[in-house]
Amino acid sequence: MSTFKLEDKEYKIEDMTNRAKGLTAHARDLETKILRQQMDLEQNITARNAYIAELKAELEKTKEEPQAAE
């Protein structure tokens, strides 16, 4: 028996109308997409922070190295 929880209440999928079943499927699919996008955002932020840290280190290294004569 499959259920869907909405606002702290459990609903049996088998007892729903076809329209309610379709809406439930959409709600579940969108929840999955939202969670995936949140994970993607966290990964992108982490990657950006890694690149920024690497850039800072590179700029500091460049600042410490003598400049070549042009």
C-alpha cells in the first residue's frame, strides 16, 4: 500500500481519484527535482569556493615572485 503525506496527514494512493494520483505524481517528481537542484547548487558553491581559493593562492604566489622585466 502506497501513501502520500501532505501537511502531516497520510493519504492512500489507491483511494485517490485519477486526477489526485496524477497530481501526487507531479508533486513527488517536483520534490525530487528540487532536492537534485539543491544538491547541484551545493556542489557548484563548493566548486566555486575551491576555484576562488586556488585563485587567491595563485595571486599570492605571483605577488611574491619577482616580476620579469618587460
